[in-house]
Amino acid sequence: MTNVNNEYDYDIRLLVADMDASVREIIRYCVRDEGWVCDEAKDGITVLKLLRRKEYNLIILEAELPEITGEIVCRQIRKSSRVPVIFLGRQTSEEDRLNCFASGGNDFVVKPFFPREMLARIKSFLSLSGAVTTKKMLNSGNLRIETYSHSVSVEGREIKLTPREYDLLLFFCQNPNKAFSREEILDLVWGKHFFGTDRTVDTHVKSLRNKIRPYHVYISTIWGYGYKYDT
């Protein structure tokens, strides 16, 4: 199979704030192949100092930052910016998570986390915010996705996908050769607030495969787990 041609127009700078150096290292490792700049901070005071000097496309905040908590930092950020903010935290109560969202956070990730899932979340928020946009169409052989018009063609023949089928195909193409569980796909494509079962994923994958034949073989089933887009 041919490689996915996925070129991005980006000059992306991230800020990762966590008192645990190993957590910062994991996130830095996640994004290094994307060519993004990743600044780091170990406490809330350092975060605020960095924010005075630089602009960021996405910020990852530990909820329990020392000196100044992540919630307070996020409230300061929201006074002048709508930059996406992902909170990190240990197993916390529902009230603790709601407080993070109330302070202006866009997402909450529980530690320890899966690096590839974190990268997928980062890409999703950067795409939604317009920080990352595709220069060219995505190609998998003669399967092509034009992101500006949301059109998909197979061997030059345009095919009609539902909005959710399109989102699912785009997700697979942007995350090639990585296995995702049904639960992860449901969370990352449908959103964490969607109340459904993993059967929803199976139904949409089946429909998508039928529409993109003969390239349905690109979407591999990992029995008892989920799916992977092979290139």
C-alpha cells in the first residue's frame, strides 16, 4: 500500500506545564516528529511568565501545578485568549474535573495517559482552532480526501459520505499505522460527551468500508480491540 501524503502548513508552539519532568518528556516525545516547538514549565508562576513573552497554539496544564494551580492559570489565560487548554490530572472527583472546565479548559486527560491518544487529542484541537491546516489533499493510493471541500474520491470517482463517515476516514488517514480501541475512536471522533456504544463504531466502519472499495482493506480490524488504518 502507498503512504498517506499528509502535508501541513504549521509553525506550532506548545506549552506543557507539569511538575513531573517525566510527563513533560513523554509529551515532548509525542510531538517531536511533528516538528513542533514545545516549551516546558514545572509550576504556575513559570507558565504566566512564559505567556507574557510568547504566544502558544495549545497549552497543556497540570491541574495541581505548584505555586499557582492550573485552574487559576487557565482563568488568567481566558481573560485574553481562546487558545485550547488541555488539563492533566490524577484520578479526581467529578467536581474537580468540572472546576477545570469551568475555568476555561477544553479537555481533561487522566494520568497516566497513552502517548498516541494525547497526540491525537492535540492534533484534533489544533485542527479545530485552525492552527494546523492541510496544504494538499490526503492521498492513500487512489483514495483521496480534499479537506477544504470535504470531498472524497476513489480512483477519480467522487463518493458520498455522511459527515460522521468523513470524520472517521479523516481520522484514520491522519493517524496511519496506529491501532485504536473502539472506545478511543468513539471518544476522539464522536467526542467524549457522546453517549453511545462501541457498536456505533463498528456500524460506521462497515458502511465506510463499503463506500471506499477496493480500498476498504486499508481499515484493518484488530479482533477484540478496535481498528487500524494500514498504509
